[in-house]
Amino acid sequence: MNERKTECVKGRYPYEIRKLWKRAGKKIPEGMLLCHKCDDGWCINFDHVFLGTHKDNTQDMLSKGRHWVPRGEASPHCKMSDKDVEYVKKHYVFRGKNGNNGVALAKHFGVTQQQITRIARGER
Ligand SMILES: [Zn+2]
């Protein structure tokens, strides 16, 4: 690939690009993730994302020589930056009207609900 390096564009919240992506008329097929080539979940530069599966995302991570494995578990997920973790800790509701919001957050970040719960409990 010969891509011109472009700057990251910061969104207002993590993975805002997913919303912008859809608004631009693009689709995120079922089971696919919008992954950041630049590894910045806040980035909303369309040139910096690609559609991939969880597996692609993992391989992308591995090919870059980095991967994050949650403590005590050997299953890699879509990357969550420290900022994402902060966001989860801040917005996670343990006991809201409809129980906790782990499912929504998990969907938002493209990770498992268990991972969200773990992060919210500070067990990452
Ligand atoms: Zn970027």
C-alpha cells in the first residue's frame, strides 16, 4: 500500500467515526468492525480506518508487533486505548434502570461485555 500519511482528526468521543461512517452512507456489515490503522479510537479520519473482522483486527495488531491481552485471558479484542478505558469507567452504570449498560458500551467499542465489566471494575 502506498498511502499518503495524513493527520489524525480527533472526534468528540471514542469511535465517533462509526456514526460518521454510517452518516456518510457507508455500511458496517454485520460482524465487521471499523478498525483504526492509526490505533487511535478517537480518530475520525476516514483514511485511517478499514473494515475488518475481529480476526483481521487481531492480525493487524499482531502484524504491528503489539497486542493487548486482557489479564488472565488469552483472547485478543479490538484495541482499547487508555482513553477508551477512562471513558468506560466514567460512563459505566452498574445498576441503572435497565441494569448495567455493559452491552451498550461493549457494542460501542466492539469488545465483549465481560471486558467492559472487567474494565469498569478496574480489573484490566
Ligand atoms: Zn488517525
